[in-house]
Amino acid sequence: MPVSPVLPPTHDVIVIGAGAAGLMCAASAAARGRRVAVLDHNDQPGRKILISGGGRCNFTNRDVAPVHYLSANPHFTVSALKRFGPGDFLDLIRRHGIAWHERDHGRLFCDDSAALIVEMLLRECGAGGVEILTSCRIGTVGGDGPFRVETSRGTFRAPSLVVATGGLSLPKIGASGFAHVLARRHGLGVVATAPALVPLTFAGDDLVLMRTLAGISVEAEVSLGGARFREAVLFTHRGLSGPAILQISSYWRAGHPIVLDLLPGQDARTTLIGRKAARPNAQVETVVAEMLPARLAQCLTGRAGLLGKPIGQTPNAALAGLAGLLNGWRPVPAGSEGYRTAEATLGGVDTAGLSSKTMAAKAVSGLYFVGEAVDVTGWLGGYNFQWAWSSGWVAGQTA
Ligand SMILES: Cc1cc2nc3c(=O)[nH]c(=O)nc-3n(C[C@H](O)[C@H](O)[C@H](O)COP(=O)(O)OP(=O)(O)OC[C@H]3O[C@@H](n4cnc5c(N)ncnc54)[C@H](O)[C@@H]3O)c2cc1C
């Protein structure tokens, strides 16, 4: 029987996925002199970067710590964030002359376009001779070091394979469950996935009310269990959106209410009872409209059954009921808008099977998972990109 020849590697490192983590990993490995190929089925690299942060890419945050990430292992991010943190990424963008600014909550954005971040990563890759193949459909992935990747653009062989194909959000721009399938095939666990950083949808009376208010935005504190975010909440035709809702969506589980404090830092009951004494002839909704947009004040007063009533003739118990809505409205979401609009994916490749220092699979030599493919999900605010840079960079230092 003829023995098929063992073909030599084409590269030292194959990276599947030319997104944030894959490009950073490729640049990091190439800077160490590794021959790197990056393969992606999209027709251009970094598509999510291009549309991120409203086109300005919220590329990191001033204050990045493991507490800003959801994962079955809350300590998993410690090492990578320490080895390549926000300061390292800022050094990189300064070297490339990219202007940036800071917004609320320490969020750092490009002054101009997110495209500058993609161009920077491509320049870093180019300097290290990285080959980037787009419109490259991945077929069979064989071997377990050396790996063999069959694609529509040829066969690639390398002792290291980095899977950087991201999570499931936004399938229309190339998201796929590739990393999860490959992880399972190599014996790694996958933590159940769900859309994260996503608008929440409602049904019944809540939806009727929210639709009436579509377009209104208020600063609120939204909480669930121990998680609490004070930012804008936006009423929509499907329910609720805005940064505070996106944040809490990552913690929400079906059937549970979220708690909305529409007057954070203000005790609505004390305020209402105080105004009752001062201006007994004012209608309840007029008083509430001094604290909230008029349409919202009217809807919530109506829900409390107090529309058109002079506040002076309204029992304190009824005002306390209204105050409960203002400081602690507890609507139960019917669901979320799903991966179609989610900015991130909860869950992913189980960190128990990965080294937190290198992102290498513990049981499969040469196999790495980085970025959003892994069970690490950041808060809104540049944390997800920072995870992509950190995990990609550390993998590139070893692969
Ligand atoms: C609308 C939007 C705005 C966002 N804004 C921000 C922001 O401002 N700040 C922030 O921190 N985070 C933001 N995020 C989240 C952030 O974009 C992701 O967390 C980050 O891109 C993850 O990087 P990644 O490299 O792991 O995956 P991705 O960037 O998703 O890259 C994965 C790559 O793999 C390729 N791929 C997937 N499947 C296959 C396959 N089967 N074969 C070949 N190639 C494949 C994809 O085409 C893609 O190029 C935003 C997300 C969205 C959807």
C-alpha cells in the first residue's frame, strides 16, 4: 500500500477569522517572525469593526477589569488583560497617529472613522508579512497539530491553528457557529449561547405602553439581581433599548422582570407627597411631568389609575403605588431582538478547556480560541474589543 506523503506546513500559524481578535493575533504572531495566514469567508476583513460604535469604534475603555466581563470563570480574563491592556492598545493607535476621544463611562472612540482601526491592523499584519485571504470558504479542518485546513482557496497546513471566528451575533455580516462546532469536535465544552447587549422585546399591555412612547429616551437605573446600570433607556416599537437595556440584557433570563428606576437618586413617594401639600389642585400627571417627559408621565399616571385626578384628592397609598412604578417598574420582557441585532454573544467555548495565559486548548496541542468565540462577554463600552485585542495578542505570542 502506498503511504501518502506528509506534506510540509505552508505556514507556522493559520488564523481562521479576520475580525478584531484574528487580525490582532496574526499581527502579534507575525511580529515574532511567524509565517501567518488569515482566512475569512467575508469579502473584506474587520466588518464588525467598521460598523462598531456608530462607525467610530469604541475600541477600548479607560477602566477595564475582569468585573466588566461575564463568563462561567470570572477570573479567566485576568492574565490576558494584564499582558495586553487598554494602555497597550492606546500605544498602538498613537503609533499609527489615530486621533481618539473619551466619552461617558470611560469609553474611548476614534475621532474619525472605525476604518482607521482596520487599516492599522492591516498595516501591522502587512509589516509582518501576514497573508490575508478573504472570500475563503472553510471546508474540512483535519489533523490535530499539524492542522490541515481545506478551503475554497487551497489547502493550508500549520502546527498552530487559531480560531477567531467570533460569536453568533449579526449573521448577515458573516457570524457563524464555526468555533463552537470545531471546539466540540476537539472535545472542548461550549457554554450555552444567547444574544447579549441586545434590545428587549415586550408583549401585552407593556408593549402597548412602550409603543406609545416609542422614540422617548430617559436616563434610568436598570437592575436585575446584583447587576445595575445607570444610562439612557429608549422606548421602541418592540419594547426597550438604549445602553442601560443593552447592558442588563446580558444578565436577563426568560421569565424574569427587569427593574427600572426612572427617577434614579430621587424618592418619588416623598416628592409626590411633598407636592401634594404644596399644590393640591395640580393634576397628578402634571406633577409627574415635572420629573419625566410629559408623554411618559401621562402613560405611567394612567397605568396607576390616577389620570386627571388632582393630587390633593389622591390618597397617599395611591401615590405610593405610582411612586412604585416610577422608582421600581418591573416589566417582564417577552424576549430579545436576538442575534439579528445583538452586539455580542453570551457563552461560547468553555474557558475550562483553555489556558488563560495563552488561549491554547489544554488538551489539543497547537489549537487556540480567541475573541468572542470564547465564553467571555464584555459590558457595553469597548470591553468586547479589548477582550478581542487582549486574547488575540496573547495567543499570537505563543502560537
Ligand atoms: C453593531 C455592533 C457594534 C459593536 N460595537 C462595539 C464597540 O463599539 N465596542 C466594542 O468593544 N464592541 C463592539 N461590538 C462587539 C465587537 O464587535 C465584537 O465583540 C468583536 O468584533 C469580536 O471580535 P472577534 O474577532 O472575536 O469576532 P468578529 O469581529 O466577529 O470576527 C470574526 C470573523 O470571523 C469570520 N468568520 C465567522 N465564521 C466564519 C467561518 N465559518 N469561516 C470563515 N470565517 C468566518 C467573520 O467573517 C469575521 O470576520 C459591536 C458589535 C456589533 C454587532
